[in-house]
Amino acid sequence: MSTTPRILIVEDDAVAAQAMAEAARDVGAEPVLRATYADGLEAAKAGAYAVILFDRMLPGGDGVDAIAKVRAAGSTALVMVVSALGRAANKIEGLEKGADDYLAKPFDPDELRARLRALLRRTTMVALDNDVVAFGDLEIRMKARTVHVGTTHIAISPKEFKLLSYFATNAGALVTRMQLLEHVWNLHFDPQTNVVDVHVGRLRRKLEQVAGRPIIHTARGEGYVFDPVKVAE
């Protein structure tokens, strides 16, 4: 059975669809193309996909409106809207209706590939049951509040576990210092200290020492990216 992730592309513009398909192949995924709202919705409901790319102005409907129907059908795919409707209000509407990402047209192929890689990284998070979340050999036990790489236990503090849990729910995405202050420290202002950097640095060293590879990466001047399982570049 193939482990190659599949990406469903619902786009009626042939040139854009081929650019998306090429980007999907570049990140190690198999593209599946559909050109209408109805065909895209049917494919999304019937197949197993890691990511779905929906255009908005499709023959037969708006791709944003399909998101709720796809979710209701049980799909666990992450959804990115790629649309010429690229104003802030359009993006907010798409995200509020359940999109995991929103990219305006015309898009830069490099940016599309970067965003697809980020979404694919998020799909590597597997909920083994209600307790264990795994990224490859990295396992986080939510009830016991423990962390293992393979069979090796990593001793971390309660605050570090809360930090790791927040990173895990945002795997592959950029997380800013302000987000960490709000969600981990419950601070809605920047206290102008290096508390975030100190805790992230300590957690990163503990994970990397056992895993033998970087787990948390610094996006200089922006924040951090939790990337525990490397996907195709």
C-alpha cells in the first residue's frame, strides 16, 4: 500500500490547476484534479486526501461553501483555499468557514510549495487514541503528560509540556512569540523578557539530544516552527 500523500486540487483554470499539480508533486504528493464544484465535492467525500485545494469561483459553487460538507462527510483532509478573491475580508471569511489556509492568486509557486509542506507536516500528527499523539517516533501522552522518542523518556517540566502541546497542535505552522505568551503563559501583552526564548531553547535541546535531529526551528524575527517529521523538500 502506497504511503504517498494525495492532494485533491479543485480548480477550473487549467493553467492554475497544472501549477498546483506540479507543486504537489514537488513536495512528494500525488495530485488528483477536478474542475467543478460538484466533482470536487464528490471526490473530497469519497477519497482519502492529506490536503484539498479549493478554488472559490468554481462552476457550480464556491469552494469555501464545500468545506463544511467535506468535514461533515468525515474527511480529515486539511483544506487550503486558493482564490483570486484575495482581500483580507475574503481570507477571513474562508478561515472562519473552516479553511486551514488561504492563498491569494496569482500565487508564487515557491510560496505554494512552502504552504503545502507546512500542511503536510501537520498531517504527520497522528492521534493514536484519545491519549497519545505521535509524529513519527516522537510520542506525546496527553493524560500522563509525558514525552518519548522511541522508547526513551524525555523529562520535561509542566510548562515545557504545555509549550510542547501548543507546538504539536500547530505543527508545521509559524508560531509567534506573542501566540506563545498568550496560550502558554496566559499573557496578553509582551512583558519584554526572554522567557519564551529561554523555555523554547531548553525544550528544543532536550528533544534534539534524544531525537538526534532538530524538532523546533527558529524563524528569525518571526517565531518558531515545530517540524518533527521531515517531508520532501
